[in-house]
Amino acid sequence: FFERMATAMRHLLEAEATAPTACTTIEEVGSTGVGALTIAFLILAVSTIVFITRIGSATTQKVYYYCNVFICGVATMSYFAMLSGQGWTAIAGCRQFFYARYVDWAITTPLLLLDLGLIAGADPALIAAVIGADVIMVFSGYLGAVSVVTTVKWFWFLIGLVGLACVIMHFAQTFKVSADAKGGELAALYGKVAWLSILVWICYPVVWLFSEGFASFSVSFEVCAYSVLDIISKVVVCFMVMSGSEFLSGEGGAQSREYV
């Protein structure tokens, strides 16, 4: 046992010894990426303001408005940091890496899950478990991105995929069962929001694979791809949630849409 431990430690030290030296030049985001950051920041900021103004007039289900305010608000802060040249470091391959994005995801994705869980009427313990899997997914993605040892990087990536699979499974099955039990327009609303979220969330590891993973995408293309996904998964989803506010408040017979 101790011999195996010593061998593993020796291999680890050898791997660390091959870590890259300090970068002389860094691949940074270009003008296209900066434009994407600017557009995403403005869209998220305006959305945050809209949700804040709606809280005062909301009579029921304010929890959804509060969730949406913090989802878009935290993302706005993250994009402002990236746009201001903050929240980044250089990773292996001398590539600019925006860790501010992972701080954003660690806060906003649990709130998105809370939104979906509340819409579905899922058990609070189940919602907490799914949020736990989501946090593991986000931190695994971060640790994989900053890893300098290739085998460690892909180990973290696989753990992140397991976390994502757990989240998607609950989106498509357990949360859906709870939503279907409520039936009517609320079940239809959950179905639309959940499937859009599933499709978008599946795209995140694909972008990671060719950005932080293989470094095939340029930093600008990576930023553009993540910006589009963030706008859909946050802004579009949040407005979809609030478009069914009358159903969330139990007024299933209403036909109007607040945000349509």
C-alpha cells in the first residue's frame, strides 16, 4: 500500500515539474469578444432593472422576481468585471481565462434551479440535492480549466459531466413528474422552460471542451459563445418564467401574458 502511495506521489511531483513556465505573451480577448461582452452586459443590466421595477407591483410569487433579479444582477456584475479587464488570469497554453464567469455560474445556476424546482413544485430536499450536483459541476469545470496536468484536467471534466447529467436527469424526469401532477398551463410552462434549459446547458460543456479543454476556439469566440448561452439561459428563461406569472400565482384560467 505504502509503495503504491509513494509511486503515485512521485508521479504527481513529476507531473508538477512539467508545469509551464510564466507566459511572455497571452492570448487575450479581441474586439469581437469585447463587443459580445458589452452586448451581454447591456442586455443583462436592462433585464435586471426590469425585474426590479416589477417587484413592487407583484402581489404574489415575489420569490420568482427576486430569483430573477439576482440571476441577471449577478451576471451583470460578472460581465462588467470581464469588460473592465477584471476577473481573469492566464492558464496553461498562455490563454486568458475569465474565472469571473465561474463565480457567476456558482451563484446564478443554483438560482435557476430553484426557479425551475419551485415551478415544478418539487420537494425542497430534492431541489437542494440538484443544486448540490450543480455546484459540483461548476467547480469541476473551474478546476479542470486551471489544471496544468492533462489527466487531472480531464478527470475534473468527467466529474463535471456527471454533475450535469444529474441536473438534466432531474429536469427531464423528477421535476417533470411534479410539474405534470399540477397539470394545465403550469405543466406546459415548466416543459418549455425546462427543455430550453436542457438544450442550452448541454452546449456549455461543448464550448468548454474546445475552449478551456483543447484550446481550439480563440478566446474571442469562446467569449461570444458563452455570452449567447448566458443570455438564453438567464434572460430568456427568466422572462419565460415571468410570462406565466398568473399560473404561478394559481390563476390558471387567465389567458393574458404579462411579458408577451
